[in-house]
Amino acid sequence: MKPWTVKGATGDWEIVVGLEVHAQVTAQSKLFSGAATTFGAEPNSQVSLVDAAMPGMLPVLNGECVRQAVRTGLALGAEIHKWSRFDRKNYFYADLPQGYQISQLYHPIVGEGTLDVETDDGARTTVGIERIHLEQDAGKSVHDLHPTMSYVDLNRSGCALMEIVSKPDIRSPAEAGAYVAALRQLLRYVGSCDGNMDEGSMRADVNVSVRKAGEPFGTRTETKNVNSVRFIMQAVEVEAKRQVEVIEAGGSIVQETRLFDPNSGTTRSMRSKEDAHDYRYFPDPDLLPVEFDDAFVAECLASLPELPVAKRARYVDTLGISPYNAAVLTADVETARYFEAVLDGTGPSLATAAANWVTSELFGALKKAGVGIEASPVKPGQAAALLKLVGDGAISNSIAKQVLEVMVETGEDPAAIVEARGLQQVSDTGAIDAAIAAIIAANADKVDQYKAGKEALFGFFVGQTMKAMAGKANPGVVNERLKAALAG
Ligand code: ADP
Ligand code: MG
């Protein structure tokens, strides 16, 4: 495939991108303390003495965070390191009371893996994963609450992050976006990160360089803490264009850390790039190396759910769902969970009907109601009951739409709604025949035209009959009885 390029004055430039994604580990407590991790709590209400770096406090590793990192690594097909170690990364910042961050530079817990990525145009590529290491998050400085002072909120201080480092395998803004979306999807399936980018649970450092085709990699810049898929794509694009302009004007790219400003859609220099030695990394003397055995890894593997790629394939191959619907239903773990709960109720014979109904009728209704599927007023069991009423011929598709509207509004069961409103489908030929006879009598001219060969009028008769039956007639029976009556 033709690579995505920046068109410069001197011709086309290819881009090279590698992403470092920080994903907050889903865990009740922090990486080295028992303080809670709930988002949005009152500032400084979730800070233990360890997180506040009081002298003499000792970190104690949270086993759940180790487990989540290993599960994530396994989901990425990555090498798991049964021996890893924490290092101190020393730097000063007001929201870092320890004066160092505990991270894993030399011996990360997870090594190389891969992630398959599909862009919107259907193109596929595999992005290499370099490593995943565990580290602590810093606190947060708040600069906009007071005219002359800054505040520090340490709730986030010490929360566990997985830093997931990609290889420089990404070649376009679209691939960068698709990579982050696929990673977010996977983490949410695994349950190791909630993926809430608005809450900062996932953010990316975006490394970008440019080069002419066939040349070695250029010097990269790193744009820090970009917190949405759209901004990540934008940061890649504007930074690549900026670099091309600099180089074509005779300048050169300096390896530096930059900031993305979503308001102006530009990046600006923050500081020159620091190297590992600037941080004086050394093994944290307060912590033993992390060691586990094969049995632990096997337990982590056994705990993984079916992952998106496998699930999507199974929906198509085993359930006979269209590839498009399978992609939609597996895009997010909550949707897949809902759909499978519906299938538990209907059984696999209604899988395609259920897939169509969830992706069109239910999604439409939820969108109208402004709620996500996890908060659907229609529970999966009720959805299954509705689908079965249609499948059994008790109600028609068009009546099912009306029933769904009431279900969304009231949360009632479909059978109760059908019963209370007398919406059962009429298959009784007596009632249908009577309606047909009346319509034929009232439309003698159209009957003549139909008999003379204007077959398109059949639809008119069907429509009239359904209307006379208030939409409740079984369409199959109506068709059959109309054909017979009009042939007479
Ligand atoms: P550091 O530890 O200094 O941040 P790494 O080697 O760990 O450097 O790389 C960090 C990120 O930069 C990785 O995601 C990697 O894929 C990416 N990267 C490395 N070289 C380049 C390059 N020339 N252009 C774009 N991205 C790069
Ligand atoms: Mg880095």
C-alpha cells in the first residue's frame, strides 16, 4: 500500500510514529499503598503516608497490579518476564513528593508482543509492542484555582500505570488512532484499564519523525500526554508537517519533549530531551525484585476472556452473523456482553435476528434516549423475550418496534405490553379474510387493473389490509390470502 506522506516543497516525506501509552491499572488500591483510586474524589482524600512520601514509609507492592500487567501482556501475545525489578527515576516536581518515580527501566515485567490494527478503510497492519512496565503516577498540580498560587492534589499520586511502549511501526495519523483504539478495546476486554480517556485513565506520548522514502529514521520529538484518539491523530499530523517545514527551511530537528495544544491544534517545545542518565535511575532499595512462577502465568492466562479478534471471528463463523455486524457488536466489551446475554435468552437460532435488532433497533432507541448500552433500560432478558415474540410469530416486526418504544419508556416486559395493549399478531384467517373482502369491494377499479396485469398494485392491497388490521395481521398470512382472493 502507498504510504501516507507529508507533501513538502522537496517532495513526499514519510512519517514514523511510536506511541508510549500510559494506562491506569484497574485496581482498588494504589501500586504501593492501600489508598483508594476512585476517580473524582475530594482532593487529597485518597492519600496514604506512602503516597505523601512521609519519611520512613515503605512501599508494599499490590499483587493485583502485577496480575493485571501480566494479563495485559498475555492478551498482547507478549513475552512475560518472571523476574522484573523496580527502579527509581529521580526528578523534582511539586506534584512528586518522593522526588522520584518508581518505575521499571531495565527489567520490565512484560517484553515484546504485537497488536493487530485495522484502520477505517479496512487496511490492516501489525504494530510491535516493545515492552510494558509498571510505574507510579504522579499527583496533579492545579493552577487555575487561585490567582497567585498553585495547588497540589495527591489523589493520583502512586496510582498504578502500565506504560505500553510500541515499536516505531506506525506510519500514518489514521494508524496511530487505530492503534490506540484497538489497545483501548483490548484493555477494556481484559479489564486491566477502564480506558476512560476523558478521566485521564489512558493518555499517550506521541513520538514522531519524518524521512524520505528509503532513508533511515529521522530524529524524533515526543509530544507528551495527549488524551484523546482524535488529538493523538492531530498531534501526529501537525508535528510531522512542522518537522518537514523545519527541515526544508534548512533547519534540523532536535530531540525534544513537546506539548500539544488542542485549542490551536499545534505543538510547542516544552524541554529538551533528557536521557536515562539525567534521571540517575537505580534499583529501588525498598523493594525486592518481582518474581513469580509458571503457575501464576497460567492462572493469569486462564482468567482472560475471549478477546475481540477471536470473538469477532466466532460471531461470523459459528453464529452466522455478518462481518459488519460482528465488528460492531465486538467493538466494545459492554456491547458484546449485552449481546451475549441476549443470546443466552434466545438461543443461537435467533443470532442473526438478535444481531440485526441490537445494531439497528436497540442502538437507535438508546441513541434517542441518550444512554449507553451498559445503562440500557431494556435488559438483555427483556430483549430476548421481545425477539422470541417476533420469532414465534406472536407479534410482527412493526409491532415489535412499537413495543420497544414502550419498553424504553417504562422498562416493562414485552409480553406484558403486548397483552395489555392487545398487540398480538392475528393469524386467524377469518378476521384477515373479512378485511380483505371489504378492501376488494371498496376498490373494484384497482382490482380490475391488477387483474389486467398491473401487479405493482399488490403492495397497495397488502398495505390496506395491514392498515385495516392495525398492523397486527401476520404478513405471511395476508400475502397468501390476498393472492387467493385476487385470483378469484
Ligand atoms: P525513550 O526511552 O528515550 O523514550 P525509546 O527507545 O523507549 O526511547 O522510545 C520511545 C518511543 O519512541 C517508542 O514508542 C519508539 O517506538 C519511538 N521511537 C523510537 N525511535 C523513533 C523514531 N525515529 N521516530 C519515531 N518514533 C520513534
Ligand atoms: Mg519514553
